Amino acid sequence: MGEDVQSLAKRRGFIWQSAEIYGALAGFYDYGAMGATLKRRWEDVWLDFFLDLNDNYHLIDSTTILPEASLKASGHLDSFTDPLVECNKCGSAFRADQLIENETGESAEGLSLEEMDGKLTELGLRCLKCKGGFDSARTFNMMFPVQVGTKGGDVAYLRPETAQGAYLNFKRHFEIMRRKLPLGLAIIGKAYRNEIAPRQGVYRMRELIQAELQIFMDPETFGAQLELDEMKGKEIMVQLVGSRGRSNAEPVLCEILIDAHGLPPFFVYHMYKIQEFYLEEVGIPGDKFRFFEKSEKERAFYNLLHFDIEVELSTLGGFRELAGIHYRGDYDLSRHQKHSKEKMEVSVDGKRLVPHVLELSFGVDRNVWALLDIHFSDERTGILRLPPRLAPYTFAVFPLMKKDDLVSIAKELHYMLKCRFSTLYDASGSIGKRYARMDEIGTPFCVTVDYDGLEDGTVTVRDRDSTDQKRVKKDDLDRIAFGLASGTISFKDL
Ligand code: GAP
């Protein structure tokens, strides 16, 4: 993990290991004041963007504890596993596929347990802690069991993905929302995975947050319900299974992905929208973004089509998965129909079907970390260039010095701005230190009240990225602030 970003994350109140004073458990993290706000802003931007795709997409919430029967039906009880190898000397546990990937640089996700054993031997890999040998690889179920009620109570599990809450609630929402497809159900919340080796900071957590949108649809009519023309002539950065081995993803026209690669138009349309989200809403540079297609052997057990969404992160040493777009077919609803004996089949325009699911699945913690990684400036260390919509504070207001006449105006301006924007007031320390602190937490604009301004009714506005300052009339500040925060006025043009 990048030391600078990591120390900034701790020092400035973004994120750190949970229960540190007791030595901390691997894979559990807490958000501080800046981190919790940044996370909430990312979630808001995500919700605005993806719920906006259709009037029949809605935010719901569901429990994090699920009965065993529902996870037997979903396939997680039998198939939500990772390949575990343990050292036969010190007992340390490792993910076999990761040991192989770290050594070869190639994905080992699709290998059988026997193939992994063979590869570990062929590569001469030994325990990373004590250089001991490994026992045979075996599958390890990553769900956390919980006992509900007193002794002999029901067996249940912490949910391994938020998606199940949407499937279990589908039928009721379909009725409530007047029996239309597509129907989108989004959930943002915790999921739990007992990861074998959570060694990469927030990249592999045991308690994580997901933002997932499950789109229930008829695959035969869904394409016609979308504005497919929007993606005409547009390119998507993608690494297809067939082009593995070449180092980079290539821009591929949406039409080519449909006509030559046989992807359904509804699938490509959502890839296009996800790319738009990352490049335009979150500010990820185009050359650091790509879709990565998973082969039949690599994809999750419930998926018919599976592309990871990857962003190049210097703190994690290359392109890393932040999200996924999954076509799950009718797998989930059919399985729940079979196991629960409740009908999931619906009737729409005279056609009876078990709806198919297109899933847009995002790891919130990984996306928040990516914001810190991508926007942390190398040129002038200490600047977090977050877009104004994502920064914990959009404005900070300072009196140049703690003098009554400056303080009263600064407080008045702070009150005015904080009614509409997230705004911090700070009067302590030198003005240079206050600017530096705001740079580090990503505050795009600082407003300072000084003595010149007392004379002529002006204040200075400082731009984080250029560090330039401009003097504006105090009475214009409300209008200017709105323009700067919304991007309709650029600082340069003030
Ligand atoms: N419902 C589908 C699903 O859960 P997934 O690929 O297993 O798919 C979706 O997870 C996203 O959740 C990933 O793209 C990643 O961003 C995030 N995620 C998964 N496991 C994680 C972990 N152990 N720590 C942090 N984020 C994780």
C-alpha cells in the first residue's frame, strides 16, 4: 500500500484498522470523520447516477443476517469458496490462487484444486512466513455463520453479498411498483466474507460495504427499453478474454462489442454507463480505467457474463477490481423459486417469465480508497484533488487572524455557505497551515476574510489545485459558491 496515501488516510481522519488499541483483527476497518463523509458522498453520487437510469429503479434496505435455507438456495453454502492452503509447519493460511498469481503474474482463478497443488509444487512455492511446505489445497467457505436465538437456535449467516436482499424482496416490490419490468432494486450496505488472507488493506476486507443495483428484466425486450443510441460511435476501454497477453486494454466501439463479440446490447449499454460514471462523475482518468472480461472458468458461479471494472492504482501496484457488471440470467430467482416454493414467475404484457438479472456491483471501500489513490497529487505532495461533489468539505471559511471584526464576518459567511454546502470554519493556526490542511483533505475552495476586504466589502477565494487566489465581492459569494460547487463557473474565469 502506498505509504503517503496510507499515512494521509490515518493522519487526516479517513480510514484505519478497527480496534487498533487491542492489536486489531485483519480485514476490519473504521472510517474517521473525513472518510465517513467521503464515503457518503461517493454513495450519493452513485445513487444519483444509477437510480437516474430508470424511473423504476429504487433504493431499498435489507437485513445483513440471512437464514441458511436462503443461502443454500443461492448457491453460497456450496460454492462461495476460495482455495485454501496451509503451511504444514507453522499453520499459516494462504489463498492458493493468489500465491500462484503473485509468482506468475497470471490469473489462477480457474484452476482446480489438483492443478493448484501441481502449480505450487512446480513453482517451488513455500510458506511466506516460515518457508515450510503446504498441505493439499482445499475449498474454504467464506461465509460467517451466526447462531440466532439461544442454544439450538436457527443457523444463519452474515450476508456475503447485498444482492440476496434484492432477490428475496423482488416479488413484493414487483407488486408494489405496479408489475413493470425493468425493475431495479439498489442496496448499499455491509457484506461479510471470511477472507483467507486479508493482507492488502481495504482491498480485501472481511467486513465490507457494497453498492449493488439488481436490474430485473426480460432479456428479450430490455434493449428496446433503453436509449441505445446514446452509445452509438462510443468506445469502451476493455480487455477481452481473447486479447489477454497483450498488456493493455483497448478502446472498442460499442457496436463491435455487440456485433463481433456477441454481447447483448443491454449489457454493453450498461458498460458504457459505468464508464461514464467513472470518467465523468468520479474523475478517474480514461487511461487508468478498463473492463476486464472473466472467462467461463474464472467467473462467479452465478454469472453468464462477467466483466470486472478495474482502475489502475499506484498504491496497489496496477489495475485492480473496484466493481463488476454481471449478467446472472434467471439463476437467482429460479433457485429461490425452486427452494422456497414461492413463485417468482411474473406476467408482463401477457408474457410469463422468471425475470433475468443484470447486476451492477460496486465495492464502496475499494472505490473510496481509489479516490484517495487517484486524487492524491504526486507533484505537490499533500494535495487531494477530489472533485467538489466528492470532497468532504466543498468550502472552508477563515478569518485571516482571530480578530473580532474579521471573525464576525467570517462566521456570517460560514453560516451562509453551510446552509447549502458542506463548509468548515477554522480560525486557529497560521493561514498557510490552514490552507495546507484543507489541501490534504481535498477542500477545493477556501474563503478568507482579511483587512483589505473589511475596507471594500471583498473576500479572497483560494483554489486548491492552482493555489491561486481571487478577490470577489462578499455579496457575490453565494452565487459564485454555487457556480464553483456545481462546476458551472470555473475558478479560472472568476
Ligand atoms: N453480488 C456480486 C458480488 O458480490 P463480487 O465480485 O464478489 O460480486 C463485488 O463483489 C464487489 O465487492 C467487488 O468488485 C469489490 O469491489 C467488492 N469486494 C468483494 N470482496 C471484497 C473484499 N473482501 N474487500 C473489499 N471489497 C470487496
